[in-house]
Amino acid sequence: MKQETTQLYPLSPYERGMYLEQKPDPSSTVYNLICFCEFEGVSAEKLRSAVEATFRAHEAFRSVYREQDGELVRLITDDILSVTMQTVPSVEEGSSLYRSKKKRKYTSKKCVQLP
């Protein structure tokens, strides 16, 4: 059985800003990546496997921001993000779906006290 490893690092100013923007609404999808790609001759499962392998290889995809012992830290774990893929019947429908999801905008509704 593989033992999970965890590494902690202080946040950079940019990471701190991202964390503080997300904190008022943890369910916000403002930092979710939405993309539309057309592939021919590639199975969805092979594509998902390749994306997940990329996530495992790069710590940025396995990083989460947390408050721990009163400090903001970046936690790097062996866990990877889930990959959600959707097959659509045509490029037009995929493009329309992409545009509708991309329109989500972020508006800050609360101020966050810096620790």
C-alpha cells in the first residue's frame, strides 16, 4: 500500500491572494479550469488517464491552500483533482456548452481580514 506524503510550504503573495479570494465562498468555481477540445481517434478513458498522469506528475495540481496553526500554507499531497469529462454529439454543441460555462464571473461580496 502506498503511504501518502504531505509537504507544507508558505504561500507566495499570489497564492495568498487566491486563497483570500476563495475563502468567503469555498464552493466558488472561479479557479476551475473549463476547456473545450476536439479529439479524433482517442478514447475518453485514455485521455482521462493521460490528464490524471499529468496531475500526478506536477505538484501544482496536487496543492491545496489551508490555514494551519494560524498560518496560511500550501499543502502538497498525493491526492489528485478529479477530472470531469463530457462527451457531446457535435463540435457546435460542445462550443455552446463551453461558452455558457465560461461566462461565470467572480465578484467579491465580502472582505477578508488578513491573518
